[in-house]
Amino acid sequence: MVIVISMALPFYSFAWGKKGHGIVAEIAFAYLDKNAKEAVTKILAGMSVEEAGSWMDEVRGDHKYDYMKTWHYVNIDKGSQYSASKKDDNIINALNNAIAELEHKDKLSEEDIKKNLLIIFHLAGDLHMPLHVGYGNDKGGNDVQVKYLGHPSNLHRVWDTEIIESEKITANDCLLLQKNFSKDEIASLKVINVEEWIHEPRALLNKVYNLPPDNAIDQDYVNKNKPVVEQQLLIAGIRLSAVLEHLFSNRS
């Protein structure tokens, strides 16, 4: 099988939107141990965790950060698997690189420590939105025009923002789903392996694209997928906390 990873389409899209990234950050902090929480709070220096989660989207208009544009996603053709290459400027390599940098944070400036921390906050959320590990031919659902509860939208926006906002999803809603996971399952979620993490949201794409006739997204579609969105936000938060504890906890 020939595997094609498309990075040629220059688009800038959001995952979860500002509210969703805030939820992921809140969940991560709910799981963090005291040492890691204090260390991260000190590095953020007055920036809230919600602001940290959205930083990479907030700076999208600043051209000095243009090199980060392709870091938010990876496109993998339908039916193909991710073929690892450190040369690709994608979300997998960007997240792994930021983690690796902070594993040697004693060699970094305070500015670089904070920047890598902000990258991790954001990309840990992006990675768990299915359309950010989706298909390049429709730009991660951005080219899929839909009607969302009667108004024009696109499939990417539905998943990054509209379901969260119209259903008023909160961090507490997502944390309630902890009951669906055993302690062993939570522990397995916290094993840090970015390349493995993409399989789960990738497997959800069939649900994402299972649209009603004429792409008219109705409340039934929303009701079916709201729990999926909540679960992905929860898992993203759990995994973000695992990375932060790995990097900033002094328990060892």
C-alpha cells in the first residue's frame, strides 16, 4: 500500500475553538498533582490555563508564527496509516518536539520554556479532535459545507465549536464521564505516546462523516455526537495532565 500524507494544502483551522481548549486545560488541571500545578502556574506567569490552551490560535495573525501553521494537524489519506517522518511539520512532530525540549528545560531560556509549554497545552487538545487527524482532500472537513441546526456552516466548525457552544458543554460535563473508565483505563490513557494517540480520534471519523441527507445536521446528529465530543475533551485533558506531570512533577 502506498501511504500518502498530505501537507501541501495551506489552511489554518481551529480544533475545539477557544471554549474547547479551555475545557481541555481545566480538565488537565483537575488531574494535575500539586507540584506540577505549581510549576506550570509559575511558568505561565499570570496567564490562565484557558489562555494557555488557546495561545497558538490567538497568535495566528502574527506572521512571525507562520512556521507553526501546519503544526495543528496531520492529514492522512482515507484507508492509510500514519507513516512516521521527522521531516514533516505536523502536529505529531510538533508535540513530540515540544515535549523533548522540555525534558531538557534546564538548557532552555524562560521564554523558550513557556513557548514549549503553550505549544503542548494547545496541541494536546488539537490532536484529539478527529478532523485534525483527518483527510487533506477536504481540508479536515473545512470544505464540507453543512447546515447546522438550520444555519450555514462547515463540518470542521461544527466539531470544533458549534456542538460545544450550542450544547453548552462544560469541563464538569466531561469530568462526569470519568465513571465510564476504570482505573486501569485511566492509567493506560496517561501513557505518553503521541503517535499512538492519533488512532483513537482517527477511528471516530466514520461517525463524524455520517451526515444526514443534504448535510443538514439536525438535533439527532448532535445528540449522537455530543458524548463523543465530551469524551475526546476528557481524554485530551487527561493526556495533557500526564505530559505536564511527566515534565514538571518532582515526585521522583
